[in-house]
Amino acid sequence: MAAAEEARSAIYDARGTDARAALEDARYYLERARDIALMRGFTEEVAKLDSELARVQAAFDARFKKKRPTTP
């Protein structure tokens, strides 16, 4: 989980492709932790990790996804 936290922090400091790499690292570590929790039956931990995955993706999207104008 510490590696995921470090990778998540790197998202805020990164630019361009470095940000994408930081996102991929964070997602990898969180998904790995989630798989282990799932195998061991830690349902509360799985829910927390799912929430953290969504939060990491949302933080990346908010910072780096280009907002496209909507056409009527």
C-alpha cells in the first residue's frame, strides 16, 4: 500500500507521460493489494481499495483529461 501511496503522490507532481506512468504504477499497486485482500477474504479492505482506485483515477482525470466543449 505504501508503494501505491507514493505512486499516487507522483501523479500530482508529474507532467505529461510521467503522469500517465505514475497513474499506471498507482493502479498496479492498488489492484495487486486488492487481489490479495480478495483472496484472503478481507471484504472491507477490498471496498477501501476500490474506493482508492476510483479516487486515484478521478484525481488523474481532473488534472490531466482535456475538457472538450459540448456542442448543442
